[in-house]
Amino acid sequence: MKIAYFILNDTLREDPRMASLIQDLESATFELYEIRTKADVRPETDLVLSMGGDGTFLSTAHVVADIGLPILGVNFGRIGFLCENRPEAVKKALVEGEFSIEYRTVLNATLKGPEARRNIGMLPYSVNEVALHRSGSSVLGIHVSIDGEPLPTYWADGLIVATSSGSTAYSLSVGGPICMPDTKVLVVAPISPHNLNVRPIVIPETSKVDISFESRDGVAIMSTDNHTVEIHPDWTIHVEMAQFSLKRIRLAETGFVKALTSRLFWGEDMRNNG
């Protein structure tokens, strides 16, 4: 098996757990090599190890997701939903074949308007969410349409369009629902809305979402996962499913509910400890 690995935080190179994992895999006759860009990927590579936390996993996805390489997250970070596997569990799972491949929805965000495409300056794909944020102190008037049908204008600090994978990320922090990873939905959630009667809405993942805004600040910030770009009021953000899915490797011993309970302490209650 030929395995690439991706490291975002160079300080991890000093972590003995990483050195031990690489050594153990090489001793099991796996071929390992490091990548930083898509051009580094060698022919007949079977999978990519993402070494770090969820932020590193997202960066790894931006490098290899559209060429179909499965990603296995090795957790050297903190919470870890996408990147949840302990280093010591990875070798055993790979050697014994105790893993499966999940297919996660990826969003494709494009900008429409004067000079928009030339100024995007980032990858259009996102695994967790596409978000619009205010850039200054002024609230945004956010105009959203879903499959051409307009919603009432949101007056808020911003707006998130999240995948089911991203429901435990930024969307969760603004009050969005938790969705099982294989749920075929998107979540549209306002950020700090200035309307008491505004709630997140769940829509089919096949929906096409168009977003524009007005603001006294004159500009706003768009983000796709961990990439950002400044946008203008005469531009429109168009969000839809990408033509490919993210292949994520899940070890047999892991699961989404287990991650919720161990990382977010879901259901932590003295009555549940009996």
C-alpha cells in the first residue's frame, strides 16, 4: 500500500507519536511519502494521512479531495470530528483492513459579478461550510434565494451554508442543528441575527443557494472552510454541491455518536453514569 501524508503544523515533526506511526507503518511494508500540494501526489497512491486536527483535515481535503484520494485523519489536535483517530489505532486498522470509506458532501462556491472570478483568489470547494461575514461594525442585510425562491432578508453579522459534516463546526456554534454525516441536507444558519424570529433552516443538499448582501461598510468577507476572500455588494455567492464527494476513511472502532459523547460530552448527566 502506498500512503501519502500531509502535515500543516511543522511542530508535529517533533512529536514522538508521529515518528513512531511513520516507523511502524514503514516496518509493515507500507510505502510512505509526504505531500504539500496536489503535484506531489504520486501515481497509484492509495490514501492520504492527515496529521493534525480538523483544520489540517480541511487543508488536506483542499489538496486531494477532487482527485478522489481517501483521507484518514490522525488526531494530534483537540476536538477532532473529521480527524478523530488516535495515532496508535491507525497502524492496526490499516494492517488488518479494519476501516471503511465514507462519502461526504463537498460544496462548490462561485462568485458572480464584476471582476468576481478574477478576485476570488482561493479554492472554491468546502467540506464544512461556505460563510458570509461582516467586515466592519455594520450589520449585513443578507438576501438569500433557494432554487430561485427568495427568503426574507436576514439582518445579521453573517450567514452560513453548512454540510451535514459541517453541522458540528461553525454552524453548531451559531445554534444550527446537529446532522448525522450521511444526512443529505444543508443547513442555512444566520450568524448573530438582529431578528428575534429568525431560525436556521434545513434544506436538501441538491439545492442551489444564491447569496448577496448590502452593508454600510461596502465590503464583506466570504469563507470556504479555512480560506477567506473580500467580496463586494454587487457580487453574488452561488453555492451548490460539487461534482465529487470527499472520501473519508473511518476506522471500525469509531463512530459519529461516539465522537459527540467523547468530544462534546453530549448527554453528560449524572443520571447517565449509572
